[in-house]
Amino acid sequence: MSRKLDPSRRRVLRGLATGVTAGAIAGCAGRGSDGTGNGTDGNSNGTDDGTGSAEPVAGGELVYSQQVSPIEFDPIVVNDIYSQQVCSQVFEPLYAYDESTNPVPHLASEEPTVERDGTRYVVELRDGPRFQNGDPVTAEDVRYSLLAPVEEETANAPDVEMIDTVEVVDDRTVQIDLQYGYGPFYTLALTRSVVPESVREADKDAFNLESPVGSGPFEFDDWTEGEFVDLVKWDDYWGDPEPYLDRLRFEPVEESTTRVVSLETGESDVADGITPQTWETVRNADNMSLQSEPGISYYYIAFNCNEGPTADPQVREAIDYAVSMDQAVSNFIEPAGERNYAPVPLPVADSWDFPVDDWADIGHDRDVDRAGELLADAGVPEDYNFRIIVPPDDLREQIGISVSNGLNEAGYEAEVRRYDWGTFLDTYDTGNEDDYNMYALGWLGGPDPDSYVYNLFHDGQIGATNGTYYENDELMDEIIEARRASDIDERRDLYESIIPTVLEDRVHLPSYSLRVSIGVRDHVNDFVAHPRSQYNPRVVSDYNNVWLDQ
């Protein structure tokens, strides 16, 4: 029986263009485009001009080309990576990610004290952090920042919905009690940004779109959606080191070749999202280098398990036979991404020591004759037209076309519909056969399986981050059990049961993980690409401080 979702429960996540905020427990692969630790691919980029005499120079503006325009700047509600890229310069968390994805104290003075079998966290704040209006960062601000996503029913609520109470012990100490143990709480909830309660409560709309106030090294200056966001160095920044740069400008450039041209001509200094089509251009250029990191991302084809032929597992298996995902990824994604056989990013699978080779065997090799036999046996009418919807992304569109071509060869009609993001997000999670049989999407979470398994498969996320409507009560219980367990080995065992089940039931056809690939002009020094796209450009941190040749 098909299910219809109460429209009042649907949460349109504008940020699903590429992913959402989500933290993690385990570190990902280290720096390097080839796994060797070499942070660049092509020309060198660093703080030395080859003579050993280069010294950092303060001042200047760095122009960063993004793939999509930011849309808002309040960390309580921000849910897309391009807005988060701006927020990460203005706001700061209790615990920041290091050069990899391990949390380290930032606003907090030390690691949290964990008590009561992982259901109580006590966090001490540093003495000194201030917001850009001069107010100190207090425990009350931390309490407010942790509770607001749930109280305001934002799309970020799953990050902190396990919190029961937050007690302000004193101005610099909070005690956080959870309703249940939650394995990735430290590096998911406690890595969220802290906002000033008084400023945000005075005018939430202005805080979001006109004058956000954080404790970070850059202040908000001006923006025009679709054109630019301007940030300026906060001269009274409390932290160390202070940034060398005076200004930071974000400019959205959606077309990948145009982003590269902007690098070549000097219109931008750094460009995000280097695609397979532009990879060699950047890599071989004389005036720039390519930085590439294994990315914390997962891209896939998902099935409508609610209505239509794809509600039948046999039909989903037939479609698996109809396409060679290996070939599609080789043709359209490499070298900017890598084939992924499981619904977690490759660095996550590696750090958790998951049996990926075994999971890869679950998928079928391409056999269009077998696909046709299974579709006919399942009773799919010969004139049925499968509908695959994709967002405005060339890579995901090519994966969708690969599926439709396979179905065509198996004797069935299939169309790929490319929608703008607003239309896509209003469509992909309705569960209606008339809207879609399959959709192509991606998820950028943290390096923890919960970020992906819960958000993409649990029925509690239907209409929010899950458009499959897949039903399996036993599996849903396992997902919650894995989410709430505090023991890593116990969680690993549960995921090694959950993931093969969703693969065997073909809820998704896993496709690829993208690398974080960034072009950097040679006059930009000490730029280090971070494996989580949300945190690029990492302009100033404990391990780097970007400066420009003058």
C-alpha cells in the first residue's frame, strides 16, 4: 500500500543542492591528491618561493569562486554548504575540525568530560572568546545555540534532537544531558557554531540576512544574492593567529569552465568544484595548482519505494542489471570522483574498516537481457515510461542518463528530467509515482555512518531528507539502535548488518564519492583544502594562515 505524507510534516531543505550539516566520529583520509600526503596536484603552492626567503605578507583580498550562491547566514538554520562556507569564517564552534576531521577544542578549553555512560557532556569554555559586538561568549549562548534548532523546528534538528537538557553551571560551563546515548554527539552536535543569543533574538531575520554576528576572524560586510558576499577582517579578533587577509569575497560561478577561466584571468584567486572536464586544465596550468582531497560525500540513484513499479524490489534489481555504474563513473566522474559501492563516503568506510569489497559484490554486472526478463516477469507494461529526476548538476544528470539508456536497451522507455533546485526539492520526496520513479542526489555529512544511514533511510526522515519511502521495521529499529549506541564496535556490527540490507533491497544504487578539488592561483600561499567542503576556504586555522604575494 502506498503512503502519502502529511504536507505539514514536509521540510523543504534548500541546502540539499549538495548536502547538510552533519558531524562525525572518525577521522578521514589525510591530505593529498593521491593518498601520499602531497597536498597539491600539479604546481606547488605554499609559503616558499623556492629560495627559502618568502615571508608572509599581511593585507589584500582573496576572491573565492563558489559553485552556488549562498542564501542565508544564520548557523541555526543554514543547511547548504555554500552558505556554510561563509558562516565558517564568521562563526565558531566549541570544537573545530583539524586538518582532517578530528574535533579539537576551539571555543572550548579542553575536550568534554563524558559521564553517565555517554549521556552527559560537561564543556568548559575558554576565558577570552568574544563576539564581534564585544560581548563575551557565554555558557548561556552555548545553551541557546544547542537548543534552538529543535525548538524552532529547523532542518538541523536531527543534529541535536537527542538533547534532553542543557544546564548553565556558570558563565563558562555547560552540562548537557541526553535523552539517550548518541555515538557521534561529540563531533556532530558539539562542532556546531555558537551564536550570540541576545543579538539573534533581537531580530532573527536581520541576523540571518543582513547583519550576522559571530566570534570568528571575519565580519560580515555586504552581500547580494547571486553576485557576491563580502567579509572583512575583524581587527579585534580574540583568537590566535589573526588572519593575514584583510578581505574575503565569495562569488558564485555555477558553470565549471567559467570558474576555471576566472582563475586563469585572475578574476578569482581560488575556485571550488574543479570538475572532470576542467581537471587537466587546472592541473597543467602555469599559474595555478590543483588541490584535491578525498571528500566526505556520497552520490546515488534512489528509488521511489512508495508507488509505481519501483516499489517492487524485483524491478529495482532489474534496473541494477540495466546499468553499469562502474562504466558511468569511469566515463563521467573520474578523476574528480571515485566509484562508491556503499551509502557512506569512501573515507568513512575506510576509517570504520567496513567490508566494502564484500558490499561491492552485492551489485550486479550489466546484463540488459536479464533486466528485461525481470521487468517483464514483474508485470511492468511494455509501454511504461520510467521517470528519473535530477537536479541542475551535469554529473548527476549523466548518471541518470546512464540508467535511462540501460532501460531503453532493455526495451523500456525512460526519461531524465532536469529541474532547477527549487522544483527538484519540492518533487523528490513526495512519494508520488507521477513525480518520479528514481532521483539522483548527493549527501555531504560528517565522517560517521549515522549522518548517511539515518538521514537517507530512516522512515522518520521521509519528507525531509528521505524520498524513498522504504519500509522495513526491523531495519528502522537497527538504525536507531546504531544511532544511540556509544560503543564503536557495537555500532560497527550494526552498520555491517544495516548497509547490506539496503544494498540487497536496492533502496539506492550507490554511485560515487566526489573529491574536494580546488584550483589555487600561485600567488595564494598556505592554502590547504579541507576534506569537508563546508569548511573551505580554510583561510586561518591552527595549521594554516593564507596570505597573498603582493
